[in-house]
Amino acid sequence: MSCIAVITARGGSKRIKGKNIRDFCGKPIICYSIEAALESGLFDEVMVSTDSKEIADIAGAAGAQIPFMRSEATSGDHATTADVLKEVLVNYETQGKSFSELCCIYPTAPFVNANKLKAAYELLVSSDADGVMPVVRFSFPPQRANVIRDGKLVYQYPEFRTARSQDLEPVYHDCGQFYFYKVKGTEFNVETYAPLIVPETEVQDIDNEEDWVIAEMKYRNMVGATYGTEKK
């Protein structure tokens, strides 16, 4: 039994063309995920699941394994991440390989680094949860959200209208960066997650061009804060 990192990177990105291999602060964005996984030293296998030869070539040059290409069935718009991971585990099983832990890392997650992966792994093995999910706290309490009804702003939850934000329960959401799972054979049934809390300065969805610019700004800030100098 061993640990595997699976980076899911299909070729057909719709909103940002070539998103998974587009240059991000000086190199293809997928390289950050690959390098973080390799640097962590956690994994017996760091592989990329893709249907694109171009992505496979770039991933291979960065040090990832591409032992098989993704099937047509898991390359379409309606295939889920779970479908992709299941296919990976089944394919490895036919090669006589099995894993006790699996980390799914998204290819557009430059804020993932070796330290976060190691912290998540330690949390996974020390917890009775089925998986670990990086989460970030909402910057504004959702309990005090407004909605528009009949052309007017109203509180979605009127009972919290006068509540102080410090008195409200903190609410978190998925960072959309990576997930760690406990695996049995080719199955990973996740009923519960343990949370790895990540600061908002290291989280950014990248769904459009504006997101991309913000992500690069945040990344340079993160690197500068870590090493005392901003990455150019």
C-alpha cells in the first residue's frame, strides 16, 4: 500500500483557452501542482490524468508520470472528478498497484505547496475522517447576506439583521485546490472531511481573465511574504 497524487487535467477548457498549461508567473500553471507533489516527498507516484498529448508532454517534462491517457468516457463535460479518480485506481489495479491514500490536486492550483500537502496528510492519518479538504473562511458572514426581492434589498436571514459579525458562527467554503482521501482498493467513500484552514490571501478561483490576474497578484504576494522578496 502507498500514496498517490493524481493531477486531473483534461485538454478541453471552455472559459480560458489552454487553461491547464497557460503561463502563470513564468511557467505552465500545471507545473506548480506537479512540483508541490514531488517536493512534498509524500507520494510513491505523482501522475497526471489527461486526454491531451500537449498536456502530457509538459507534465512529463515537469516530472509527472503519465502511465495511461484518460478515456473518452471521463474526458467529457459531464464526467466528474470522482469518475476520473476511479478510472485511475482501476487502471493501476490492472498493473498490480494499489494505494492507501490518494491526493487529487487540481492543475490550476498554484497556491498548493509541499507544506500544505504535508499538513493535510498528517491531518488525514491522525483523523477518523475519510478525507481532508482545504477550506477558507468567508470574508463576510453569509448570515447577513442580502437578496433582491421585488426590486428591493432585503436580508436573506432577517433574524441576523442586527447580529454582530463576531457573534456569528464562522462559515467556510472549499478552496478548490486539492483533496486527500483514504483509499480501499479502488474505492474512496467520503462521508466526512477534516478541514485544513487556508488564508484568503492564498485562495483564488480561476474561471475568467480577471480571476487569472488576481491569482497572479496573490501568488506574487504569497511568494514575497514567504521568502522576503516578490517573485518577478
